[in-house]
Amino acid sequence: MTNDTSRLPAVSVGQSASFAGQQPDLASAGGRRRQSRLRGPQSALRAGNVAACYRCAATVTIPGMPANRAILHVDMDAFFTSVEQRDRPELRGKPVVVGAPPDKRGVVAAASYEARKFGVHSAMPSRTAYRLCPHATFLRGDHAKYSRESERVMSILRQFTPLVEQVSVDEAYLDVTASLRLFGTAEQIAREIKRRIHETTGLTASVGVAPNKFLAKLASDMRKPDGLMVITDAAKLGVLRPLPVGRIAGVGKKTEPMFHELGIRTIGDLQRFPIATLRARLGVWADEIKARALGQDDRPVEPCGEAKSISNETTFEEDVSGMETLERTVRELADEVGRRLRAEGVRARTVQLKLRWSDFTTLTRRTTLPEATDDEARIAQAAIQLMQAELKEPRPVRLLGVGGQNLLRAPRQLDLLDRRSDRRDDLNRAADAVRARFGAKKLRRAGEL
């Protein structure tokens, strides 16, 4: 067997894939915190660079990127709401929204496909979602449960390769180039992954197969839900050509009009556009965006790399300028950052504050702590000090974020004379245990009551 994606089938678009063994959708040849652990058949990897897993200190040989790689993007379908519909049969086939209650300020975290038909989508204010779909069931969600289900899915992926890059709770990239000799074609691996996920969790996933990460994610997006799409190297330009330029990562609603001004509306337009003119308008970003339009992406799948940061942010339904509300929000965000730091077994030496104003401009500020910490109270205190320095005069804030950076695995140096640190660590661990069992909302600080 050869280790390249030329073995991927190049046939016309077929029927949508299912776990019953129907043919997956395929592209014609004419034509969104890393948590993975290293497991699986490491002996199948080629010689290359050696990386260390920051969780377990194991090492893995990362192959040099061949010209023809086999990359998978696995994306769970409406993950949060699908878990709820699986566990509550009365919700199946009905619109479900996970997020803030519609009578409270907050946003939608996830919407079932039934709710999406009414225009409901993630990051939408819950009040707006209720106006669009008043008969939907609104749930706060159980993020501890979602994390457990996520780990079950990631464990399945690691059965095929240790080169698994988890990019969110419900999606990951896999490099199966060196696994083809063990498991067959990349399409066969993708189909087996879908089958095992459904058999183990009762959930469905969409999988994209391609020579690189950009095309693999595009493929999984194009066949949602419960789909499988293969984009071969020969097919990529034809697949990309008719798509709107906004399908390229980084080209959003605010930047897409700029491309329209240049006469670029489709990716095909961008493929033909002179690179010199593009550079004059976009600067250094031009080469990357042009490469994506041509289906090129040399980013490696990075397994089990140490997270550079852990952050949490929220967008207010209406701009907020009151310092009391902003400080309370910082503490809520810091609570989640601290919990995730402890779950990862790391501590942050740097605290970052992110502010987005009403005109959508964004500001970030950082401060370095005397020692690394996973204590949310210290993180919140540092973030509030940064915020107070920037908001000496009230200013409407649209988005607020708190993060921990410069993460270290080394345990904190305990001061034997400072028993308060020990008690604080014990309290944080006890709080984590309560939240894991009963949900995050079951435990609140006295100041929040």
C-alpha cells in the first residue's frame, strides 16, 4: 500500500453517508485548548521530529509532511444539543437550544438542527433565539457531561493515529498518512471512525478527508450533518471555484466587502486575481489567502502540544459600561479559566484581559504574576486591575475576555508558613468536584448571590 492520498476515490457526488453503510458524498475529480493524549500505533510513524506530550511526558515521532497527506477533520454534529436529545428522547426531532435562558441576558451556545431551521444559531442572544423559535426547549446545558462525551470521541480517534489535534470540545484533525498501511484508505478510516462514534456514543459526526487541514475542514462543513466528503488533490480547485470567498477562514463579514470591491466574490475569482495587486491591498496576508484559494495549506497536525493559553470570553447582549457588572463578569470568566487550568494540570504565569468596544475595535492587555497560578481569585484580581487601568472613564464594552498564558506544568512552590495557599487549593479542588458532579451553576460565590 502507498502512503498518499492518490488512493482516495475520485468519483462523482453520491448519496449522503450513514452508519448503515451507504456510500458517502465524494468530490468529483473533475472539478472551529488542546486536550488530546498520545495513544495508538506509534510504530506506524515515519522518522521525523520528536515532540513531548505536556500532559504525560510521552514522546511521539512526528513525520515530515509528505507532498500527499491524508488529513481528516472530524466534527460532531450539533454536539451539545445532540447529547441532550440522546439522553432525553422526548426532545428528539424538536428544536433545542443550549445556552442562557431566554429571559436572561446571555447567548446561545448551541442550537439543534431543528432550531437552526428557524434561524437560531450559536452566539445569538437567547432573547433573539426565543423570538425566532418560541417553541424551542432552552437548556443551560451540562458542560461536565459534554466534556466526558468529548473524551470518549477523542479516545476513538486515537485508536487510528496518535496524530490527533483537538481544536475544540467537538472537533479534531487527524493525520492518518502513516496509518494507511494499517487501516486501509483514508475514506475507509473515516467511515470506520463514524461507525465507532455512533456505536459508542449514539452521536453522529461529519468527516472531511483531504490532503490538508483547510480542505478537510471545508469538506466536513459541506456535508453536515452525518456526512463524509473526500476532496482529492486533483479535485480541489474545482471544488473551491464556485464557493463564496467568505468560506476561506479569516474572511469574515467585515472583510468580505473589501474583496467584493476588488471584484472578488468567489474563491475562483481569488484564484485568478493577480497576487501583486492582492499584496498591495492586503499586505502579508495576501500570500496566505491566495494559497487557501488554491487549496494549499502546509500546517501540520500538532498532537498533544502544550496549550499556549486557556481563555474564556463573553459577548454582552447590550454594551456594558458599569464597572460593577464588568468586574462581576471578570470573576465569572476567571472561575472557568481557573477550573480549566486545574483540569489540565497547568498554571498560568501571565493573565490577559481582552476588551472589545462598541465600534468592534479590540484591545488586549497582559500582566505577569510573581508566580504561576491556577487560582481564579488571583486571576480575577489581576484582570480587574488591568481593566481598571484601561477604564478610568466609563466606556461601553461589547466583549470581555480573561485568559491565562505562559502555562507551566511545574507545581507551585508551597510556602510552608502560608497555610492559606493550601486551604485555597483544597477549596478549589472541592469546588471543582461539586461542579463536575452537579453542574457549574450549583456552586456560586457568596458575592454573586
